[in-house]
Amino acid sequence: MNDKMKRKVDLEKVINKYKAEKGGIISVLQEINREYGYLSEDALKLVAKKLDVPLIQVYSIATFYTAFSLKPRGRHLINVCLGTACFVKGGNRILEKLERELGIKAGETTKELRYSLDTVHCIGCCSLAPVIRIDEDAYGRLKQEKVPEILKKHK
Ligand code: FES
């Protein structure tokens, strides 16, 4: 079985798991987004077909929730806090350093799909401002010069 066929079988398994559930579309999309890192066009079409709902409805849900991505995401998600406390303490300078180091802008993903860079508004540890989060790890009282070292930990 080739990769494409295997992915389709796996997708069908996920869809079938939630088929009978009320509000199953969101659960299916959440699991696909979690498993594959994003919602491909093929995945959305298959969800629409299998759950027997119009494709436009699946698309509207996929584009409404910011937790869903329609583009491939990096293995590591970097969130730079630009909430008030972090902004005042130089969060924007940390963002600029990350953009320079990674060669991408906020909202983008590196070509080799290693990192996706996003901004957020307060991650709840303002006393450690400025703060970034990479996957589950938070880094506080951050200085620009620490950024390369932190990126190395998440290769
Ligand atoms: S403003 Fe950045 S953690 Fe609260």
C-alpha cells in the first residue's frame, strides 16, 4: 500500500470514528488537524463526502476556527507573546529576531516544515515578560541573544 492510499485509509478511520456523533465534523477536523498538522483540500473533500455534508460547510468550519490550519505547519509551533506586558518589555524585538533567524514572517512556516511562527496575546505568565512558547515549553525574560540557543533545543 503506498503512502497516499495509507493516508486515505487512516483519514477514513478517523472520519468513521466520529460519523455517528452530533457535531462530529468539528471532532473529525480537530483530530485530522492534530494528526497531520493541517487540513488538506483532499481531507476536507473526504470529510464532506463521508459525512454527507456540503463541502462549503466543511470549509466554513475549517476557516472559522483559528486552531485549524489549511496549510502545512512546522513540527514546532513558536508563539511569540505580544500582549501588553510582553510588548512593553520588547516582545516585538524577540519576534524580529525570530523572523531574522528563521527567514520567515509571523504566520509563516519554514520551507523544511520545521517551525511555524505565530503571535499570541498573553499566555498567562506576564511576570516573565517577554515570553515565547515553543510547543509546550515557555521561555521568559527573554533576550534577543538567547533566541538561537533556544531554537537549537527544538531542532
Ligand atoms: S502579556 Fe505576555 S504573558 Fe501576558
